[in-house]
Amino acid sequence: MLGSLLPSSVITAEAFADEEEEPCFPGEEDLIATAVASRRREFVTARRCAREALVALGFDPAPIRRGPRREPIWPAGVAGSLTHCAGFRGAAVARIEDMAGIGVDAEPHAPLPPRVLGVVTADGEVDHLAALSAEDPSVHWDRLLFSAKESVYKAWFPLTQRWLGFEDAALRIDPVRRTFAARILVESPWETLHGRYLIGNGLVVTAVCIDRHPGAGPWTGPAGQS
């Protein structure tokens, strides 16, 4: 699913189930030493996907540690992102000479829990979601917005080392092209970050790329299929 959203320079790997007895990779055990079994399985599978993608990119398998915001620490010269939710684990990586930043996120295609919408929306977004729902009520647009902002943050943070709240990005979704644009409302190297999404297999999956070259136009291409 991730591969259909991202440029060919980005390598992806994904899994739709865990291997029950898969061991933790050496050097990562302490990161999940106190985790419950379900959290341990999703961690192990997601990082296996990351290593598969890194090997395809030409890197040797190695532990993927965590930074201060629990972000994965990639090998030097790599931009990447991880995601996991019920029924999906995935990773996307690229060499930084090809892509400065990557953010991916997967969520169950279901409504957000009650009262969450007010926490994750910026000014004007509730009306935007209502208009989208009136046009196509089969899509859980609130969950799509949440996922898109997660992808925006995952691409943003490694490059800025600054927090970006849900209210700090105003999203507009294009349901025809299956793309979105996030206007950054705080001081930023980028006025807008662009991404794409797909819905399928009971999931909503989003991806954001930040081009290596600051003057490059929006990343566009054929949208994924439902």
C-alpha cells in the first residue's frame, strides 16, 4: 500500500500480520523490555519492515534506536518513517540525496473516537470535513485528516527537531486526486507540505515527502486506488 503512494526513490516494506514468536532484533530489546505482548509484536514487525527496506536500499541490518520524541533513528544518510496500527505495519526509507524527509501513517478506516475531532482540527477544518462528508459519506474524513497530520509531523520533526501540534497545520484534502496539502501555521522552512492517501483493506494510509531541493514544486502523481 505504501509503495503506491511514494516515488520510486523511496523503498517500502509492509506486513499485515505479526509472527507470534519472532524475536526482537539484538540491540533493541531494552526499548520494549516492559511492553505488553501486543505492543512488543507490533514493534518487532515494524522494525523488521524497516530493516527489509534498508537492506533493499543497500544498508546492513542494524538496530533502529529511538530519539527523544520516540522517533526512529535512521542510519546516516537515510530519511525514513515507520507506522503501525491494527492489521498493518510498514516502513519507508530513502537516501537523503533523493528525499529530505518522509512521513507515513496508517490508521483503521473508522471514525475518530468522540471528542477527538476538536483536538486535532485547526480553524476551518471542521467545515471542510463536513463538506467532504456531504459529498462522499463513505469515507471517514476525520480519520483521514488525523492520519495526514501524523504523516506531516513524521516528515517535519526529523528536519526541524521542533514539535508541530495538530492545530499548527491546516489541511485541505482533494478527493479527486486523492492528495492533501498541509499549510504550516508556525515558523517553518516550508509554507505547505503535500501528501497523498489511499483507502483500502479497512485502512486509511497517508504519505508525505519533503523534496531534497527547497525550490521544488509539490510532489504529485497518480493517486492510490480504493
